[in-house]
Amino acid sequence: MQPKAKEIERIIKMSLTEDVGKGDITSNITIPEDVETVFCIRARHEMIACGAQIAALVFKTVSKSVNIDVKCKDGEVLNAGDIILEGQGNARAILAAERVALNLLRHMCGVSTLSNKFVQKVAGTKAKILDTRKTIPGLRSLQKYAVVVGGAQNHRYCLDDAILIKDNHISVCGGVAKAVKKAKDANTGLKIEVECDTLEQVKEALSAMPDIIMLDNMSLDNMRQAVQMVSGKVLLEASGNVNLDTVADIAKTGVDYISAGIITNCPVSVDIGLDIDF
């Protein structure tokens, strides 16, 4: 789901306040106040488009008089040289908005492009790629949206979305089955997932029947054994050491989901440039 208008506005205002400061001193010194110009933002290599409309809003936030024409849709495959958006308006306003617009656009396209690479790696298996809560503070809504644009799925958005019992919960609670029982007794109506580090924990979790068992940092052999042990009674999610080199083999073990924090935790921003043409 695309972030709501108020959330996008918050992020843009936060980013502009951080970047512009008291004003663009360089542009104000070197460029006359009334100079108009046209500009174009292009992809410099293949990528999955995401966030062009949000980049356009950055320019409109700086100056409503800047005219923007978005040339691509989210989810579209772009090649080197393809135009993402173009516009015309006050040169000072355009340059004041440039970095924030490019930062958000490059990052969102980076997340969608990386998400799509993971999805392609598991094609032909039943595994679905999930993101995590390992996101950049303040940008989660944009990152989660970009994940979906890239063809992957969202895990929890925040802590109130689902019950995910992790190792520290288990340690404090006193056991896997005991923690799952407490979650069920709370009768929240939320899905219950429990993290397991060993096959013994998987067996214990299965006796309590959560909705999902997470296989955390398990070997491929242990994942395959867990799939056989569970035999479709509950869903299985693999997590830990997931990257583009490992994800295909993990998917072949037969798990239902694979969560990859790298998608949002440290994606590579794509190369996008803004060029001014008088």
C-alpha cells in the first residue's frame, strides 16, 4: 500500500528541513532570482521504477509553480537513459529540491530493484520474499511500499501488527511452547509466529501449533528436516544469512517464506541523475 499523503508530506518536510537549512546559499549567490530553467531526471542503468510521484512532490513542496511531468509508473522496468520525470520552473527552487528528490527516488528505486532481484532468484519455488523491520528510521513507509513494487511482500510493519515470539521472549518466558500458549491465551486475533534456532525447538513449537515457525539461522540440511517434520501443518519462514547468493538454495528447501533484512537495511541506491537544460 502506498504511504498516505500525510506520511509522504512528513517525510518530504523532514528531509527538506535537514537538507536546505536556512537556504541554498550557493544558488542564491550565483543564480538570479527570476531565472527559469527546464530539467530532466534519467535512469543511468536498468532498474525498477519507484517513487517518481514522490520526487515530483518534493519539487512542488519547494515551489508550487514548478511544473512536473512524470514519465514512468511504479513497477516499470527502466533502462539506461530512460526519462523518469522532467520539469520546468524557477532555477533556484529546482536546485533546492534536487538532492532530496534524488535521494528519495534513488533509495526507493534501489529497494524495489533489489526486492525484484530476490523475487527472481526464487522463481519456480513456492517461497515468497518478505522484508523485515530492519528499516531506516523515518523512512519505513516508503521502503515497505518499494518492497511491494519490486514484487516482494511485507512482513510486520510495526510491533502491533502480529505476534512474533523471538529468542529473548522465549528466554524470559521460559520456553517455546509456553510462550506460544501465552500468545494464544491472549486471544488477540493476530497471527502468531515463533522463532526457532534448533530442530528441538521446532518440535516443541509444533506441539503448540503457532501460525508460523521461523527457522532462524539454520543450515540448509536443518531447514529441509524442519520442512519434513512440519509437513505442512504450519507455515515456515527462513531467516538469517539471506542474500542473493544464498536465497535460491534456501527456497529449494521447501520453506514458505524467506525474510531478508538486507532489502531495506542496506540496499544499494540506484544511479539516477538530474540534468538542467536551458
